[in-house]
Amino acid sequence: MPINTTIARRTLHDELLPRLIDMIIEGELDSGCRIPEEALCARFGVSRTPLREALKMLSVKGLVHLLPNKGAIVARITQQEAEELIPLLGTIEAHAAERACAKIDHSGISHITELSSQLREHHRSGDEQSYLRTNRALHGALIAAAGNDMLNRIYQLVEMRLCLLPVTRKLAPHWDEAVVDHEDILQALHKRDSASLATILRDHVRHKAAVIHKAFEAQKPTAPPKRRAIQ
């Protein structure tokens, strides 16, 4: 993102919001770090007022913690919270899949097919950020195809919290398995096989859960070896 990006004044906080979300999701603003308000104002060519309005909106989404008279920090997510949210994500996606198969039109299927093609290309080229961005768009399109606004809102809240996981930006070794899942998702959607699509999405989320669990465990400090008693 260019340093001299300037945002039009008419919708300042609305335009700041997606850019700040991208910075958090892509790790430029990492979990637990303080939001550098002065630097961001200079970067986007805005005053503190619209930036703070955007940060308030991010706090509602669970991405930022506001500190009284001390600015804001990027929120963290614990292993326990992640392991509680991931099964919920699977339930939401499975339910949305059943509705999507009944409601999606040719245009919607074409859009998801195109996103799937982009995903394979990003996998082939090793472009991790584009892969993850396209992956979010693909799953979001599946949820949107269900035509249930409340379901979509709940999904966005859960997905946003899970985007705080730093491990989700380090899954390259597991791309092959994920790409196969997405091929199966696309085939089931083309067939409008709601039962198969729901099962595939639940399994897909379980694969993600297993990877995230291993990543959290790997981050835990190992206990130092015990010293042998002197005989």
C-alpha cells in the first residue's frame, strides 16, 4: 500500500476501515501492538478524528481494543477462544451451504468458480497474501449466496475474530490439502449437492482447526531439562 495514499474527505472513516482491516489481517498491524495513530494519519492524509472513528468501528468488530486516553491496540485471540469459534464457523458455513445450493444462480456460481481459479493460481505461484485474501472472498461469497443477512453478519463477526490468528498467515505447508478441499467444494456447488457441500465445509474447517491447534502448541515455551541430582 503506497505511503502517500490520500483518502477522499467525504467518507473518511468508511474508507479507512477496510484498509485498516487489511493491515491487521495481513500482519502489518500485529496482534497486541499499539496502533500508531500519528503515522497512520500521515500515511493516509487524514486527521485524528476520522481515524479514531474508524478505530471505534474496529472495536465493535472485535479487532481493536480502545484504551482510555491511551489510544488503541490490535486485539489478541486466545487458543481457547479460537477453539470455541472454529466449530461455530463450521456450523455457519455448513448451514449456509445448504441454503446456497437452493438459491445460488448462474452468476453466483460463475463468480465462485472464478475465485476458485484465482486461488489455484495463487497456490501455484506461492503468493500467500493473495491466496488468503482470495480464500476469504470465496468463503464470503458462499455465505452471501445463502441470501440470509443475519447469517452473513454472524459469519463476519466470527471470521473477523479468527483473522486475528497469526498462524492463519503461516499455513503454506497445508495449501495442497486446502486446494483439494476447494475443488470438492466447487464440484458439490455445481451439482447443487447441499448435503455433500455441508460435509465438505465442516471437514475443511476441521482441517483448519487441527492446523491452528498444532501452531498454538508449537508456540508454547518448552520446559527446560531437569538437572540430574549429583550422586
